[in-house]
Amino acid sequence: MDLSTSYMGIKLKNPLIISSSRITGEIRTIEQCLRHGASAIVLKSVFEEQLTLQAESKLRQSKDNDAFYWFPEAKDVIVKLSKEAHLEQYLKFVENVKRISVDVPVISSINCHTAEGWPTYAKKIEEAGANALELNISIFPFNNSLTCSQIEKRYLEIVENVQREVNIPVSVKLSPYFTNLCTIASDLVNAGVKGLVLFNRFFRPDIDVDTMKVITEEQWSTPEELNVPLRWIALMTGNNLNCDLVASTGVHYHTGVVKQLLAGAKAVQLCSTLYINGIPFINNILQGLENWMKEHKFENIDQFRGKALDYQTTEASFERIQYMKRNFD
């Protein structure tokens, strides 16, 4: 079986990309992913707020902190230098990962919410050896001072500023919280984005009814969450959106991979399933995908990518099917 695919013009040996997480933040676990068949690695995100907070924290711990009361402009200089020092650590990490993943593409991830600073950082990340860049733009839509159009404009500003600085392909990991997801997707593609990852999975709080406190423990995705990216990948594929689509959230088994490919995805990102089942489970997913292809007599992925859309109209099957009954045969 030929399991190869491509993403943003980059050849992948199979459609299993490891999503940005703690797993991709350590050399040891990245090596395990590579050993068990991962086709690409999205490095753990470098967070805009994290760089700033680390810099300010270091400043607060300084013995000469009182001096900044008399020379406030010095504070900005120190924070800037500290942020650059933390960025240098990340760039060194990118270089080290590239050394061990010669044949596997490395995608760097930037988690940001402003257009300032990131173009310069993106250029340095490219110079460190990253094969592509994933912009995880996190502007949570709970701000009564920002309109929908202003939020979308900020997304485009970030992308356009980064695109001017780098030559490697750029993707955006989107959230599902848009008034019109197809519009922002089309605008991002027109701005030069080569790939869209659907979807970013924000922290999901819960409440302990006994202690009456918010639970901050991580909650892994479930296979039942697969249908949200599935719907939008099918819609965007059916409407010929001119970029590569990757499914994220809810892909736990080979069946989830198959479904997303049938809907038109170029690849999938794995995360929660590796925490639940272990990193070697990558092999199980690949074997399951290959067995399914043999059973249905497909020799390569291109033979069935988007095939589910051949039998049903996109509008009915992925938009309004819950409101009506219809024979699609």
C-alpha cells in the first residue's frame, strides 16, 4: 500500500502528523514518534504571552529592580532582551529536532494573538531549519470591545506580516468560533496560507460539584468530537477551497483517519490518542489504515480521498441533513 500524501507541497510518507503538545516538546518523545512511523512533527508551540511573562518574571526577580522606577525606559529594553534570549532557546530546540528528523518534516508552531514581533520570530524559525510554520492564532471570541470583523482582520494582519518575512509554507490552526468560517478560510487562503488545520481545541473547563471549584485538569478529546472537523473539511473540499486541509481533534483510531480522508483531508493530526494509548499506537493506526485500504482494494490514498462526496451533495449531507430525510442513492 502507498500511504504517502502531501501537505503544503511537502511530501509525507503517510497522513499521520503529530500535533503540537508536550509530546513534541521533548527530544525523547519526538524520537519515539519518529520510530513508530510519524510522518511529520508539529513542535510544541512557543506562546507569545509565555515569552513576555518569562521576561517580566525575570525582571521582577532582579536585584536592581528599583532602578527601573527612575529609568522606566530601561524596563522595555530588558524585557526585549529577555524575550530574545528565550526565543534563542526555542530556536536551538528547532535545530536539535532537525538533526534527529532528517527525513521527517518539522513544522514549527507559533501561538499568538497580535501581529507585532512574530514576523521577525518567524524568519528566525525558518533560518533554524523548520520546514513549515503553523500559526496557532488564539483570539478567543469573548471580548465586547472587538467586533467579528476586527478579529478576522487581526488574523489576516498576522498572516500577511509573517508571509512577507518567510519562504516556507504557512498554515493556520483555526478555531470553529467564527460567524462565517468559510469566509475567513477563503480570506486566509487569498492571503497566502497553504494549509488549514481544523480545529484548535481550547481548554475545556469543568466544575467539581462537591468542592464547587473549577477543574483545571486536562481533558483529552474523544472520538465523538470527530464530526465537527469532518463537516467543515467536507464543506471546504466540496467548495474547492484552494489549500490543503488537515483534521485535528477526535482522531483516535484508523477509522477516524479514513473518515477524514474520505471527506477530503490531506492528513490528520494526532494528540489525545497518544496520551491515552501510548506513542507506539501510531503503528496500530497505520496498520489499520493499510488493512482498510487492502479490504477496499485501494492502492494509494489519492484513490479514495474525498470519495464520500461523490455519493452525496455537500449541502444536504453536511449542512442540513438533521432537518430532513432524503434518499441520496
